[in-house]
Amino acid sequence: MLVKVLIKRKVTQEKEAALLDLITQLRTLASRQPGYISGETLRSADNPEEYLVISTWQGMDDWKKWFGSKERSTIQDKIDKILGKKTGYEVFQYPEKSVSLRSFKGYEGG
């Protein structure tokens, strides 16, 4: 089952270039991993110091294998030093059953 990993980071303007370089290195390495589908880096429109990375994986096992890898951990340690704190991760999966719009009260679409 597909998983999406959300990674939020906040960085000062002085350290932004270094962070983006390391994120690019992580994505390059991740793209070679079994189960990796895609990734994107977004910058907050309201707060330019906030970044969101979203990666998509074939399954939880693929993500966990990448998360536990030495190569990822080495680069992530450098990111955490730049940020001055540990990076947090949120992992999401699609629901097992799809929800019909007709089940929502007030739905009148066709």
C-alpha cells in the first residue's frame, strides 16, 4: 500500500542553500531505492523559512528500509546540525476502503 512521508523543516535564510543541497542529495539517493516513487520539496508561501518535503513510496517496508539506511542517516545528521534539532516525520497511508461522496450529508452531486 502506498505511503506518503511528510517532512517539515524550518531554516534561516543563511543556512537555506546548505539545506537545499542536502535535501537534493537525499532525493538523489532515495530515487535509487526500491519502492521509491516520487518526491517534492515545497516552500511555504506564508513563511519562506518553512519547507515541506513529500515523498511517496510503494509501501511501508520500502520507506522503513530507506529510513534505516546508513547513507540516509549520514546526510540527515548533517541536516539536523544545520537546523539545530532532530527532523520529524509523518507517514500517511491511503484508507483501506474508499469513501463514497454519497455518504456525506448534503451531497447532491451526480
